[in-house]
Amino acid sequence: MNHPDEVIGLMVWKCGVEKPRAHPGLIDPVFSMDGFIDNPEPEPGPDYTLLKQGVVLLVAVLLLLTGGALVLFIYNRKLAAEIEER
């Protein structure tokens, strides 16, 4: 907004602003437009660290249980085959 007179002129010409020419320029000169459209430092979102750790722990436990079940299944089949032989 380095040239407010030009901006007001464009508003009157292109947008058909019907207010007096002085009216669109009534913004307080101390008013800051920083961050109006784009906030360069957005607020941080929620922290999902604990949830991520819980999911990793759950996956690790499930993998261990699956591995243990697989080992028991293999030994059970070997034992059943050995019992069949006798």
C-alpha cells in the first residue's frame, strides 16, 4: 500500500465504488496489514508425539506376538509329525 491514491483510483474505476473518493482511504495509518492474508508463523498444531510412540509400541508388540505364534505353529507341526511316526 505504498500508493494509496492509486489504489483508491483503481477501486473507483474498476470496481465501481460509489462512495466519495476520500471514503476508501479512511483506514487508520497505524493499522498494520502484516499477517492479514498469509501468516508466516502459523500457530503450532497438536502434538502427536505420544500417539506416534504408542503406535510404534503397538506394532512392535504385534510383531513379537506374531513371531511367537509362528514359532509355536512350526514346533507344533514338528511335534505332530513326530507323534504320527510313533
